Amino acid sequence: MRIGLYPGTFDPITLGHLDIIERACPLVDRLVIG
């Protein structure tokens, strides 16, 4: 199982954050955002 970690401060969450999340999802089985 591949687990990805996307650390950061998402206040506010931006379209750039969402773009990275969408691009990362196909690469890993589980993506932890925090």
C-alpha cells in the first residue's frame, strides 16, 4: 500500500492545493492531508 502525505497549512484552501491533491490521488492508495 502506497501512502502519500501532503503537509501544510490550508487556511484558506486554494485551487492550487486542490490541484495538487487531484494530481496526487492516482499516484497513491491513500493520501493523508494535514
